Amino acid sequence: MSASALMKSAVSNQQRSILLSLLAFAAGDAFGVAYEYLPERVPVDMRSMGSRGDWPPGSVSDDTLLSLLTIHAVQSGDSQESARIFRREVLEAAPHLRGLGPTTRAALGLPAAPDEGLVVVGETVIGNTNGGMMRTALLGLGYEADRDQERREMVVAMTRVTHKAPAAVACAVAGSALYSRALSPESESIDETLRREFQELDLLSSDLALWPESLKIWEPPKAGIPLDPLETLAAVVWVVARSSTALEAFQLSCEIGGDTDTVSALAGGLIAAGGNGADLLSIPWIDDVKWDEVPDLLTASSQLAELRGAK
């Protein structure tokens, strides 16, 4: 199945807007994998889908697969049941999830090697990576601004299945807010959204609540974007501010290095949700993405459209 065929299957304008964002997220994920954590920077070739080692060219990573599992687990108005469903579903799917990170594996009781962000307090893995934000940000597409509190409760519960650190949870909530606002023509600025979301969460220290102000002087680190959730969110905001199309977002995300697939997916999805994804279907390599790996993108877009329309 092609990206164009998927788009033609959408049944409403709302679903089409959401599906375009999901397609951009998956495409950015698949494209960004080839540039992830390279020892040396290489020119980003925007004409073709790259490859990396034994990773199948065009395949998405756990960024997309876990995001879809998260969306499918949502039970409107019941965040705790949604979290239980997600935990069960991801445990069943784990053997087939390419690139599943150590924090998520450890939090679910699966074998995991020590890695950045794998933080253990007592016998609990608290998880302080960008993995929680990566898989819950798209949930924001399912909530209008007048349901902010419901969105926050859902995202917090779903994130804490694997990531319990305050920064990881805060970035997940903030990321979902950016996606929620992107679909609304009257949406506020990214700066305003981030300030409010960080101040709304009771779990934050005063220092963390003031973090959005640091974005005014943030620049990509020379070593590339780490798994740190705050650095990842900053990178996504930085890329979106400098991109007018999804393709530009993919390129910038890969040029700054580090966790390129996560930044590319999140930034590209936001650009498309904001109405600037028209170029997506004309990207030369768009149908080199293995869309057959994620046929339930259409179902996910329908679920989010239905959730956004619920009152």
C-alpha cells in the first residue's frame, strides 16, 4: 500500500488531517534511522531512503510501532484502564518490536542492558529518556483545547507505564499539547503552549517549570541530540521553528545528529498536523517507506478523529 492510497481511504477532513500527521511521523521515523547516532556527521541525502547496517531500508522503528500501540489502547475518559491495556499489548508485541529501548524493556520486566536513561530507584525503573514523549505525543491529536485536563491525565498515565521521571512525564504532556494545538487554526504559539503545560503539572520542581524560558537561547549540541527528554523536546521545537515543510523538518532533524529518528518523526508530524504537510506525498522516497508494516495507521487516525470529536 502507498501513502497516497492510505490518504484516499480517510473518510473525513478531520481524519485526513490526522492521518497526514501520522504518515509524516512514520516517514520521519523511517528516514531518520539511517542517520541515528553516527560516529561522524554525513551529508543528508534527501533524494533517497538511506540504510543502516542490518536495519531494513524504509522500516519504521519502535517510535512508530509503540505510538500506534498507545493510540489503540486509549479508552476515552479512563486513563488507568488505557494504561493497563497498553502494558498488556506491548508485552505481547515486544518480540516483534524492532529497536525497543532498554528503559521500556526494563520497565516492562523484560531483559535490558544498562543504558542512558535507565535509572533505577530501589527496585523501580523510573525512566528518564524521550521514549515516553515519543510514543504519547500523537495522543494530542485526539483532544481539543477544551479537554486539556483529560488529555494530561491520559498522557501521564500512559507515559508512566514505562517512564516515571518528572522530566520525561512533563515532556510527554507538553509534546501532546503541541500536537493538540497544531490541528486548531486559532492555536496559540508554541512558546505559550509550553509555558502553560509545564506550569500546570504538579509533579514539577520550580526549576523544571521554568525550563521553557531556556529555549530562547537553546542550540543543538555538537554531539547530537541525546535520549534526554528535555533536549529532545528542545530539538523538536528548534526544528519546527525553522521548517516550512515536512521534508525540511526531516532534513534539519538528521543534520543535527543524535537521536535523529525521534526528532524527525516528532517534528515532521507536527509540521504536517499544522497544515504544512502537502509536500509529503511528493517526496521521492515516500513509497520506499514500508507502509505494509503499519497498515493500522488508518485505524489509528480514525480512532484519534473519533476521540477528538467526543465531548
